[in-house]
Amino acid sequence: MAKKIDHIGIAVKSLEASLPLYTEGLKLNLLGIEEVESEGVKVAFLKVGESKIELLEPLHGESPIAKFIEKKGEGIHHIALGVDNIEDRIKQIKENGLEMINNEPKQGAAGAKVAFLHPKSTGRVLYELCEKPQKENK
Ligand code: ZN
């Protein structure tokens, strides 16, 4: 059902402070930086072959990422599985007895449709389903 690990999301306090580790230390290519209002985050995507690392910086204190950092500190936040037909995948996952946080896909970064599974269904790992806009769907 999933095509690949689309990206791994990492919560950081500051993109500015964290980016040099990735761009200079690890020599990863920065693909872009974007604000995702619906999640209250600013994200930076770095290319790792076919997958990406997504750094998430909270835009304000109410952001889920701000709350995550408050509780657990900076670090790995979620794993995103690349899928087609996200609506069908959500339905299938629920039929399989797992709980979704988002029963409907919402707008993510780079025009993607995203939905999160509830970590209590998945051994406390936060998984995101991520469907890219058609043109990038190679
Ligand atoms: Zn993500």
C-alpha cells in the first residue's frame, strides 16, 4: 500500500540553527522552505535519494510541534509513507482496525494531501500518509 518512505519529519526549535548540520555537515541538498499554516509550522525539505528529511519548526506556541518539543525535546517526530489514492488508504486502514487522527486528508507542504495515524494504534510511532500532487507522482 505504501510506495516508499516519503520523508522523515524531525522537530527542531529553529530551522536557521538546525540547517547547517544538514546542508554543511551532511551535505544534503535543501529542496525548499515553506510555511504550512494549517499545522503552524515552517518546514524545510532536504533530499536523501528518493526520500527526504523534513525539518519542522513551530510558528507559534499552539503548534503541535511546539507541544512536541516542550514534552520530548527536538528529535524524530514522524515517518511519512508515500501513497496513491489517500482517501482509499485511510478507509482501508480504518477497516483494518487502526485509528486515524485525520479521517479526511488535509493540505500539507508542497501541495501534498496528508493524514496522520493515531500513535496509540501504531506502537506510539506517528505515521503520516502522504500523497503527492499528480505531476510529481512518478
Ligand atoms: Zn511530514
